[in-house]
Amino acid sequence: MIPLDTIIQGDCLEEMKKLPDGCIDLTVTSPPYDNLRKYNGYVFDFEGIAKELFRITKSGGVVVWVVGDATIDGSETGTSFRQALYFKEIGFKLHDTMVWEKPGFTATGALVTRYAQVFEYMFIFSKDKIETFNPIKDRTTRGARKLNGTIRQSDGTTRAMSNQGKIYGDGPAQRFNVWRINSEVSNNNRFHPGQFPEDLARDHILSWSNPGDLILDPMCGSGTTCKMAKYHRRHFIGIDISGEYCEIARKRIAAVPARLDRWAGA
């Protein structure tokens, strides 16, 4: 039986093994990468977690993997790329490589030798052909324009674009794959050292799932993914090794208004 709408305290690898094959529509999570942050009593088995995610993800489902790299002895580790390639090796498709751009520089480092690091990768992995995409359209354009141009063929020749003459840019436009979202820096809203901004979790949930779907965060920390899943009419499962963070997550989720009308038709 799938434990819907719950926060589970435990090792995520062991807890995911208890879930049936193909039960998760969307995972939104961020691992404790490169020891940049310390978590309560957790040993990170990346390959085991990736394999379990593949097993429990539905065909057409998505894993959003938010990750960055440490800088050691003046060189970035490249852990994020190795993880992305491993996801592909075990059967996931790399659907998109997105970027979370932070508006400020918060890390430490020698700026005399490099530019300030202000982003993390958001790898979008799909199991088989992606089933759900609800694009967010909040980008403003400069007004309606008529599509006009050519496409270069593999033999070097050109042909007219198939949608030649189509009017575009009339109204809100689809967002690009670089998302500029503020980090959680306020002490009133920050409960965890690696906490997602609520806007980031929300926008991925809206993009890659539908109401009534099941959302997983296997390293849920203070529960932001699960909170936003509940708020937007999705079921959720959160897992974390820390009893302290699990309690914080449960309190945050309990504070979401229980409006039955939000579940109508879900």
C-alpha cells in the first residue's frame, strides 16, 4: 500500500525499496552534494538512490534533480555531470538541463581567481517519453511578431520554417529554461540549510505533474516540495533521515489550508 500524503523518517534508500514499481509521477529533490552541507546522520548512496528512483518512477514520469558542485583545490568537482550521466546509463532520458539562477552571491570562495557562483543545475530526467508538460507562461514579450525565417538542413541547404507567417508573442510567452528565483534567506522562512524556495518547488510541480498525481521528495528536509504539492492538489511522500526536519515538515504541511474544493475533480 502506498503511504500517501505523509512524511516518513528513515533512510530514503531503504524507504523507497518499500514502494511498488512505477508508482511516482514526479520527484523533485536535491541531494546533499559534495559535502557542501552537513545533514543529520545521513550517508549518501547516490547510485542506489538513482536506481530506486528509476524503478518507482512511472513510465512518462519525471525526476527533477537539483545539484551543484563544490570547488576543491581550485577546481570544481564535476559531480553534477557524473550524476547526470549515470541517470542516463540506468535508463533515464535527460529531458532538459535547466539552471536555477540566484540573484545574489552567497557561497564562499576566492573571487580573485573566478567569477561568483550564482546558479545550480536542475536536471530534468524522464522515464521513457515524457507524459506531462504544463509550460509556465509568465515571460513578457515586446509585442506580436510574424514568424519569418529558414532552417538549415544537414546537407547545407535551407528550407522555409514549417510555421512561416505564424503570429507569436501576442500575450504572455513561455518561460525559458533558466529560472531566476530568490534563495530562502529569511530566518522566518528558512528551516533547513539547503531549503528549496517555495517558488522553485511549485513551478516544477506545476510544470511536470497534474492535480491528483503523486509527488516524491526522498530527501525532503523541511518539506517544501511536499508543502507545495499539497497546496497545488497533488499527493505527496516525503522522506528524511532527521526526526527534527520531519517534524518541521509536518508542521509546515499541516498549516496548508485543508480546502476540500481544491480536490474537486482531481
